[in-house]
Amino acid sequence: RHHMASVSLFDPVGIGSVMTRNRICIPPMVIYGISDESGMAKPENAAHYRALARGGAGLIIQEATCVSPEGRLSMDQLGIWSEDHIPGLRRITDAVHQEGCPIFLQIHHAGLVSVGQDTLSPSDYVLSTPKGEKHGREMSRDEICRIRDAFVAAAVRAEKAGYDGVELHGCHGYLLCQFLNSRVNRRQDEYGQPERLTLEIVQEIRESVR
């Protein structure tokens, strides 16, 4: 009989080249009301993540941070669509690293459920919400490519800002999840393949960062 080696919650574990001090991960949780329409990280954001890191977790994944202004889920969501965001985000990574913890960045686009007027969707779609109907316009192929490039550019900025990795936000009905949903994605071109956009983003990120 083969016996698995005993593994403790408090044992270190490697994720790629990143080594965590234990197997406790703080998941991404958006905090509203600190930033504003600029998407800039404030000193309060850095203080919040420093406090989390001081609690002793092995890894922190920072809250959904938007890759383009039109893809925001809230107008005060943190952003990474501009080089101007890097200094504020660097304050967060410096604070967390000073507490001995790595930090990943969750990069995000809300797609159909974004707050903008011209909401993009894999296919034309009407979403019923408590506030009424939300209409999503089918994205052109060029728009899909621009958003793919925005995810990749965000990952490059994340590396410049000192993050140890990125997480693609692919749940809660946001853009990547919409492509994976056959009710929302009824496209007849290559992006009708539900996983194609996500795989392209992953591949290009790997090619664009070290």
C-alpha cells in the first residue's frame, strides 16, 4: 500500500516560481468607496492589504481590477488600464511584500454587466435585472481583439507594479464567463468556441511577461 505524505495547512507550497509560506489564500474581495472614477489605488488600499498580509496568509489575490474603463462593474473600481495606475498599485505590492506575503492581481472586465452605456457582449443579449433590462451589444471581432490585448497589457503592467502573478476573473457572469455561456455566446465565428478568448489571453500573457 502507498501512503500519501501528510500535508499540513501550514506547509509551504509552490505556485509556479512563487513559494507561499502556507496554504492559506485570501481570495479577491472588492471594496467599494475607496477609489473613484480614476481607478487609482489610494493609500487606504495599501493599508488594507498590508493588514491582510500581516494576518499571516500565504497568498493574497487582490480584488477585481479592471483592464479597461468601459468594462468596470462599478465606477469606483480599481483600474489597471493605464500606466498611470502603476505607482498606486506598487504601493500595495510593496506593503504586502514587506509583510512577507506574495500577492496576485485579479484582472477583470464585466462585459454585459458593466456600468457603461455601450455594454459589450459575445452576442446580442438582453439581461433581466432588478433594475430592468440590460442590453448587451454583440462585439465585433476587432473589439474582442482589443479586449484580449487589454488583458495582456494589464498583466504586463501588473508585473511592472510588482505583482507575483495574475488571476483571470472568469466567474460571476463577467466577460470571460459570458464567452463560456452558450446562452450568451451564440457566435458563428471562431470566438463561438467558448474557451478560445480565455486561452488566447493566457497564451499571450505567457509570451509577454517573463
